[in-house]
Amino acid sequence: MSQHSYVHLLKPLSSQSKPSKLKPPQEILSTSEPHPSTDRFMRIAVVLDRVGVSSSTLYSWMAEGLFPQQIKIGRTSVWSENEIYAWMDQQKEANL
């Protein structure tokens, strides 16, 4: 059985495209060094399930810079799985 390739659905990056305004907190970037091929996108329902909070709490944390920002792909919002897990590890360490 062959695997499907979705590469053709992605828009090519141009030199004129604007960089994303939304960046995850710097602390998370410095503690997380994932291999690019192991990172996956998570949709809101999965993020809420993993973190265990309501969507209003999650968006409040994002507005305060306490949680990784979503990545917009078209009209869809996703989060980096590695950034979410790095954030969770950071919270565990802070509460030891």
C-alpha cells in the first residue's frame, strides 16, 4: 500500500513572504531541540486533551506569553507537538 504525499498542497515559501508574527516563548525554544522530522502538528482538541485545560485558559495563557503560540496554516490553527511537550516538561520542572 503506498503512502500519500501532501507536499503538493503546501504553498512554496517565497522571499517576499512575511515571517510569522507569532513566536513561541524564548524559554521553550532554548529547552527544546527537536529533530525536525519528529515534530508533528497538533490541533486544538488534541492540545486541550494533552494539557488538560479549557480553551479559554489556553488562549489566556497564550495572550500572556505563558504558552506556545499557534501556527496558522491557511485557516487552521495548529501547535508544534515538540513545543507543547517541552512546555509541559518545563512546568513539571518548575513545580518540583
